[in-house]
Amino acid sequence: MQRWLNRRLFGISPGQASFSRRGFEDTAPQKRAHLEHIGRTFISGYLAALEARELDPLAAQLDTVDAEFRGFAFEGAAMGLALTGHVWRPRSSKFKRFLNGPAADHHFMLYVGYGWAVARLPWLRRNPDRARRPFDRDLGWLILDGYGFHEGYFHWRSAVTAMRVPRALSGYAARAFDQGLGRSLWFFNGANVERVAACIHRFAPERHADLWSGIGLAATYAGGVAEDELIQLLHLARPYGSHVAQGAAFAAKARYLAGVPTPHTELACRVLCGLSGLQAAAVTDSAFGATARSPADEPYETWRSEIRARLENVGAPASQSL
């Protein structure tokens, strides 16, 4: 009965991932097909979670997804587990068991997927910053990143055209939201780098850095563009090249940790960071080790700042260990 209710109450049609359904401006057919496939993969993972009774078989099912797209399936499953957990069993958490168990290597994507559930549940949306507090003090900010992506993807007229930030967000929470919103602009603009840059320039200048960070992550993790377009992207992002590089390094870390590196991630890291994907991922580790001891009020932003500082000087070889 609960699985039936899950499908009836929370089901999302795979057609929701189409550009025409989303109202996104059209783009090159190959780019559109790639980005729509990512959306459908996310939805397939989400629907699998709505049907799942046990977590190990769910993870095994998601592991059959092609490596390039597997992270998106885990992200969707995280949304499904978080959403149904808050609705049906608020005192237990399949999401946390999934995060700390069979899906641990995908924890970057799982936190983002949790943010999609925050966006869908009114009592979490009223205080989204509070929703992240039970989780890792650093990576928990990715929950608000996921919230930002959801709003740019599903409610772009408010989040992108009107450039509104949810009233419940303030301080650094609004900046984390913008990082996810920036990722959504990669999809909203069909991975067209000129449209991406023009879109960001319409926002208030103080939001540009975090939006560009999200673009760097999306261009590297989701991909969809060739080398010349990545070079153009870096040119258009000036003076926020280090923010783009930081986003790219995060993407590399997420892919290498989960064991799903791709040629387009490697290419993006070499163009945007001046490093291999493995080296860019290692920068996030070495930066994290330095900032974990920092007394800063915002350790997540300290981590991001440290990554940017290290990527601005890539002359010294990065550690190869993850």
C-alpha cells in the first residue's frame, strides 16, 4: 500500500526532463539529448527509491546504470528516500542509512538529492538551513545547493528570470543556494556557454562568484561541451576563473570518490583547473585537511576558498592520493 501511495503522491514522469516540458530554450540536438538523459536518469533513480523496500538491492540496481550517469541516479534516489522518510517515518531515516551504508561513495550526490526533498516539503522549505544541521558540518551545505538546483530547474521563472532567493534563506545559506542555482543554469541554458555567461550577468554582481562556481561543477560533472567551448567558458567567466576551477575540482572529487570518472571530466579539469581530474580531486582533499583545523565560522566556505587559492597556483604538483 505504501509503495502504491508513493507512486500516486510523489511520482514524477520521465517526461518532466524534456526541454519542451521544462520550458528551456532549445539548444544543439546532441546537447539537449545529453542533458535530457541526465534528467531522466535522475528521475529513474528517484522512482526506484519510491519502490524500494531494502537499501542494498536499491544500491545494486543503481549500480547497473552506466558509470557516466550513475551519480545522477543515486542523487534521485536520495531525493526519494529523504522525501518519503520525512512524510511517512520522520523518526527513522532510510536516507541516513543509505548515506552511511551502500551509497557512501556517492555522498556528495546524496546530500544534493536531499536538497530536492527540502524544496518539495513545505515544513522544510520554511527553514531549509535548519534541515542541513543534523548532517556533516561541511558537506551538509550541499543540501542547500540541491535546493538551489531544484528551484532553477523546476521554478526558473522565479529563481532565474525574477532572480528571487527564497525568503527563508539568509547569510551563507543563500550563497550555498546560489551554487546549486548556478548548476541549474547549465541545464536551463542548454550548455550554451555564451547564454550561460549572459544569464549570470543579469544577476546582482555579488551573486556572480557562487553562480560561476556552480557552472564549473556542472560543466565538469554533467559535461556536454567540447574543449573549445570550455576554453571559451573560462574566458567568459573572468574574473571568476578560480570559482569555476573550484567547482570543477568538486566535480572531480565526487566522480573519483564514487569510481565513475569520465573523459569529459578529465578534459574539463585540464582546461578549467590546469590539472588532471585526479590531481584536481586531490586538491580538495589537501585543502580540506588544512581547513578542518580552522576556527572559521563557515568551514565550508573556508574549504572552498582554500581550494581556489591552491588552484590559482598549479605549478606545484598536486598529491595523487585521494
